[in-house]
Amino acid sequence: MKAVYIDCTEFSAALLTPDLRGLVPELCVHVGDPDPTRLASLLEGTAGVLNGHTAMDETMLRAASSVRTIVFLGSSPSSYIDLEAAARQDIRVRTITHYGDRTIAEHAMALMLAAARRVAAMDRALRRGIWEPLSGIELAGRTLGVIGTGGTGQEMIRMASAFGMRVLAWNRSAAAKDLPSQAVALDALLADADVVSVHLALTPETRGLLGARRLGLMKAGAVLVNTARGGILDEVALIAALRSGRIAHAALDVFATEPLAPGHPLAELENVTLTAHAAFKTPEATGRLLARGLQLLRQDLAALAAGEELPDS
């Protein structure tokens, strides 16, 4: 049965070893982002799709009448795929979790350190010929608030605790046990933390979770780190808090709209550190992601070839 990886990056292509390709020998790998015409051609007659970051709306899904399964290479497909439309078309959408827990937490840790010591600001200044040693904060003994204690949040808690930080944690469901952290209410976490790090999936319930009211609860001079999804934050409210100095610094890997547009207000602020949705991007995490994605695609294609119905998820 025909299967296509519709938007393989150069980075991922280099990690597709013969052993990985052998999981789905019939897989057609398209390197790069296909334009609409090319995408329609790739999907024609295709039963299974690997999707890394391509938007698939209802019109596209209706036109791709042969597609029965989409394996989204990540944990938050709703940012890219119209899940309700996929369900109406009897298309199974698979997701992959925990492949990058450590990698993403390490990136969040790096952003926290960069914000605390104003690394990006000094780098930009030095490149302009300005020598200005800027003061920072020592993180040992400070309080970190971790919002979301799934796999990535748990890794962040362990690393921050080992770093000498006091850790507060909030989760939508019961927080994981045996973590070096104290479970508290979300508003209490925001009010007490020197640094807040976000590790939630984007869902209808979490979209806009950190709006103007909750951002206003944060300590004056606090730092906000987000390696989860941009839609969890109200960017307009965040920008206002950064401009006023209410929030001292935001270190962001994700944004409401990606890629970040040239001239975006966040890119104009000196008290913001930006990375390009790269927290997951290491060979180790991407290798795990590809292996799991190909395994799921192989399972679904085998079931379809055997005439079996695929479950909803």
C-alpha cells in the first residue's frame, strides 16, 4: 500500500537509516515542504502518511480520499491537522509522545539559563561592538514553577532540583508522585515562582491558559520559559507585560503563529530570547521519533492490507 512522508526535513532525511526505512519499504520520502499541487500529487492513491508539520485542513483531507491513517510526528496534531474533519473522513490520526522528553527539557533549561544571565542580549551587543557586562541572577535557591508534569515537565523538575532550585508543580490531572517538587494550585505557582516553565500540550482547555489575569499574578521581575505551544500563552498580554517590565524576561521556543513573522513585536524586545521551535531537535530525539512513527505506520498499513478496520486512535 502506498505510503508517503510528505515533509521530511534534511535533518530527518540524514537520520533515515536503512534499518528505519526497512520498517516501511514502500515509503516514498519527500524532502522539503511540498506546495499545494505537489502535496495533492503525493497524497493521490496514498493510504498512509507521515506528517511532520504540514497543515491539513478539511478541504485537503476531503480531497485525499484514499488516506486512511496519518502518523503525526509529534504530540500536538491539532496545531496542524483538522482532527474533526479527519474523523469525519474515517482517517486515523496517530501521535507520538515522550520521544523528546529529555531533549526538550534540556532546551528549556538552556533557555532559563540564557534568560537568567542575559546571554542573548550580551551576544547581540558584542556583535554590534558594544562591551557591556550585564548583571544576571543566580538560580540556586530560586523557585521554579513547572506547569505540566508529563514526561518533559518531570525531566525539567529533576534537572532544576539537582541544580539547587526549589520546584513548585501544577498539572491538570494529579501530578506524578515521587518528584522533587511541591504540588500547588496554578495561581499560587505563578505568584511564588521566580521562573515559570510551561510543559503542557495544546488542547481546547489549555489554549490561552496563561492570559492577562494569570500573567499578572507573576512576580515582578520573573522569567517565563515556553517550550510547549505558543497558543497556551496570550501573546498580546505577554508583550504588554514585557514592555512594562512586569515580566523581566521571556525565553520562547514556540509561538502562536509559526514561523515568527519579520518585525514581530517579540523580536523587537531586548528582554526576550527566541529560538525557532527547535527544542525537540537533536539526533537522539528525532531518531526515536522517526522509529516510533514508522512503527505505527507499519502497523496501520498491515492492518489495512489485511482488510481490518482501524480504531479511532
